Amino acid sequence: MQAKPEGEHPKFTRISDVILDACQLALDQRNLPVAEALHQALELVMTRSAGPRDVERRTVPEAVLKSFDQIDALRRDLRGHS
């Protein structure tokens, strides 16, 4: 597969991957409101149904679980500095 120019996403990238990357960036920058909004968007795309007969087969990736923990830690840290 040929490398894509910077800023372009390969066709196989899932929107959840892009949102998770953005959420991690917001956490790195300690931007809690943005991290929370992105995490909510991540939950939406990960829980959407493919159809009425669809059964959820995916597991929650470790990176997503880690981001939940990081958001909680940032909340606690910012509350302590308010």
C-alpha cells in the first residue's frame, strides 16, 4: 500500500480511530471539555447498530478503556486545582 500524503486518511481507517486520536490529543493538552465531547462522539460511533438483527460482536479496545480512565483522572486533577 502506498503511503498517503500527510493529512489524508487511508480508506480503511475507521472514524472511531480518528476520534480516539483526537481525544488523546485533547487529553495530552488537558482540554477536558473537548476530550469529553470527543469521547461522547466515540461512544456514539462504537455503539451504533448495523441493523435490527445485528448482534454486537466487538469488544471495547484497551485504548478506549484507557481514555475513560484518563478523562476521569483529568477531571479529578482539575477539580483539585479549582
